[in-house]
Amino acid sequence: MRAGLFASALMLLSVSLITPLAQAQDWIYPIRSGDTLWSLCLEYTNKPGCWQELGKHNGITADTKIPVNAEIRIPVAWLTNVPQVGEVIALAGEVFYDARSDGTVKAVQRGQSLALGSTISVSTGSATIRLVHDGEIILRAGSRLMLESMSTRREVKGVTELKLEAGEAEIDVAPDSNSRFEVKTPSAIAAVRGTQYRLVAQEGTRGEVIEGAVAVEAASTIVVDQGFGVLAREGEPVGEPRKLLAAPAFAESGAVASVPYTVRWSPQPGAVAWRLDVYANAQSGALIATHDTAAPEQLLDELPLGCYRLALRAIDEEGFNGMPADTTLCIEPAPPPPVEETPNYWKAFVSILGFMLIVVL
């Protein structure tokens, strides 16, 4: 099973690298029986002389016997209707959307559809995107992601090619997905089938695999197994996989408290810092806050009432983030302060007077 997954990941990567004239912002169409370049141009594009240019774009010299399910790439700029390939399902902070159709950049709204070839930029906060082929991505502050090339036919295996131009992305591809899923950075390509991993595009590419396996290619190709990370720099062989730190242990699980509340966890050998993420709702929701700390604790003092999911991971000296630990935290109203009794002087006077009368009598 594991060997098969490794072989699949490597095959996915090699297929992507030998596509003759693969370019940015393509709609990828798997050929059906009876399709020709001419029929595709008539049905999907408005470009004069399309069928000749489409052959060149795909490295096809004759419009005959194109194999069924062969991937034909049609530039987005040629399409009569640009397909919608994703949706923003959670949002926090300032996130912007460039559809590239009218040249304007707009603020992203939750529930917004995303067109093929568009770019999502996260200034502050985060954005969670669900793609058409069983993939979800969390983008953090400072990230910029292009929905570069994709297929949209659901009856065949999907193809997703994204470009993380900068920043950090957490990617979750359904384990039973039959799609080919790639993320490119300025220095590497990561190809997967059904897995969960993180990519950071900053001074090279750092990849950390949470589940499954990822094939990472720069000047060399290496398969990274679950629980390991690698660093890739442009023009250099991919570094040797590095074992990620284990998931931290929270001091308290499923806490119910009022703010301010301090989250604590056990120190770990090899950890120089920790990252604590706060997500809205106990089970799912937007990433609303991130705290980096060098101590095994974090004060939370600005959370509104409600329940949250806390995700914690340790960071080693090379900057690799370890395996995550999760717990829930529900914030409830603070208990009212104790009521101080106001001195009752009249009651005290009556008591003293009564005592004196008893003594006199």
C-alpha cells in the first residue's frame, strides 16, 4: 500500500513535468470519445484560429487519434465562459480577490465563488478555500495563491494545479480522491493524492507532511512520508527528510473557562517555540488567531463567548512545525464578583441597646 502510494506520487509529479507546453492559467479538459481540437474550440472558446493554436499549445501535431482521457489544456483567456473552481468557506481578517477578468482587486466575501486563473491574497487573518476536486486549503496572513490550472469534469479524475507565490498554506486532499493535485512554489512542486500537508514559500520551500505522502521536486525528487518535513531551494537537490516533533500534550483538555484564560502544555525536547491556532467553533470554522510563543503557555484574553478549537504544534530549531494536537475551549461569562455586605449601623445600635437593657434589668 505504502509503496503504491509512493509510486503514485512520483508518477503524478513526472506526468506534470513532461506536459509539452503546460502554462499558467489553463482549463484542463480530459478528452472524450469523438472529441477533436476543432470541436473543443467550437464548443468552449471564442478564439479565431483556435484549433491550430490549441494543437501547438498541447504539443499535438495532428488532430487525429487523441487518446480518450488525454489532458488537453485550453488557456483561460480563450474560453467563452471561465469556470468556477472553488469557494471561500471561512474567512477572517483582510483577504483580497483578483479575478483577472476586469483587472480589479476586491475584498473577498464568505461564500464567494472563485474563477479559474484568479488569485487570492491574504493580508491579515486567513481564508479557507474548498476546491471542486475534494481539496481544502487554509491560507495564512502574507499568502498569495493562484488557481492556476484545473479540470472541472466530475465524471473523470480531476486535475488541480495551484501556485503558492508566497506565504503558508495548509492543504487537505480527501484520502479517496482520484484527483491529481499539485502545488507549485517559486522553488519546488509538491504532488499528492489524498493527503494532508503544509507548504511554506519563504526563502525556499518548506514542506511538512501530516498524513499520507508528498512527492517534492526541485533539482531532485523525493517522497516525503507522514511525520517528516523537507526543505527545497531552487536549483538545489531537495534536503533529506527531517522527522517532525511529536504532537504536544495539553495540560487541560476540553476546558470551560472565562477570559483571561491561560492555555498550558508540557515542554518538549527539541522544541524552541510553539504555535497555537484558534479556530471558530468547536469542530470547524475560520482560523481567527495565531499565537507564537517560546514558553509552554499562552494567555487568551480577547475571545468572545462561545466554543473554539485549539490546534497546537511545536517548532524545532530549523523552523519545522511538528505534528498537531487539538482540543476544545469554551468561553463562558465570568462569575459575578462576591457581594460585600454594607455595614448596618442601625441593626448594630439596636443590638447594643437590647444588650444594655438586659444588663440593667
